[in-house]
Amino acid sequence: MSAAFDGKDYPVTGNPNADMQAFTKVDSHSYQIVSKKGGKVTITSKVVISPDGKTRTTTQTGTDAQGRAVNNTIVYEKV
């Protein structure tokens, strides 16, 4: 997938919860991804990268393709 941080929809493959995603830069350490399926927003992800670049935290909210609530926090740490 190729996309830009311009808030426009870009096609996605291989994701059961989305066929389009829009990326928006919030500030120098964070961005937002809005995932859509059939034109309807399914999941919103907020991504924050720590100032030292060693931790990325993603918070996801919304509804998956099966209609189940999504409320995830995912933390990645560089080792």
C-alpha cells in the first residue's frame, strides 16, 4: 500500500475491517488512521511515537467487520 498523510482515502488489501484508509499527521510525533469498509468508518487508530523513537503506542477504537466493538491499545518497543 502506498499512501500520504493528506487525509485522503487510499485502497487497502488484506484487511477484513477496511478497504480504504486515510492517514493524517497530527504533530511531529503522532498521526491518525481512519479505516473504512464500504464507505463507513470502522476503526480509528491514533499512533504516538515517543520522542526518543523507541516506543510506538497505537490506540484503536470502533467496530470490526463482524460488528464487535474494538478498543485496543498496542505498544511496540524497540529493543
